[in-house]
Amino acid sequence: PLRFIDIAIPTNNKSIHSIGLSWWFLAREVLSLRGTISREMPWEVMVDLYFYRDPEEIEKEEQAAAEKLALEKEAAAPQETWADEMAAPPVEDWTAEVAPTPAPAPTSAGTAAPPVA
């Protein structure tokens, strides 16, 4: 069966990433045979560059990363608290007298409230 084939490399093809890993090993071996890289030196090319990735999956990951970044920016932004909103304006002179505001007169259920002038 291998009459016109120069070399046969037996590899596992059961896993999703097995073919990509085989290509990675083959590329590394070819470069080492050419003398481009040394076998003792670690190769800086990541094996996952040889794996197939679905473009839709990549797009989903990018969108998730963008949403995560937006949430982190929102969390890092200074937020106003209810204490800041409810704080009374500073009073310059605590000894100054303030005229009390009159309370509205109670009205019965059948009569209308007097007009305010």
C-alpha cells in the first residue's frame, strides 16, 4: 500500500487536535533538520496555531472579551453613592437663625384646601 509514498508517519487522528499536533511536530522536525532551530532549544511557536478554529467561535470569544472589558471599565469608573446625592449643602454660619416654615392647615375630607397665594 505504500509503493509510491516516500514516508509514512503514523499518528493519532481520533482527537480534535491530534492532526494539528502532528503538523506542529512535523514543522518543528523539518526546521531542526534544516538547521533553523535546535532540538535542545524550546520552540516559541505555540501548538494551538495549528488547530482549526471556527470563525463564528472566534467572533463569539471577541464579543465576550469586549463585553467583559466594557464591564470592567464601568466598574472602574467612579460612581456616585446615595450619600453624595443626599448630602446637605454646607452651612456657612451655624448661628444664623432660619425662619420655620409653617405647616399646612389640616383639611376635612369634604372641604377643599384653601388656595395658596
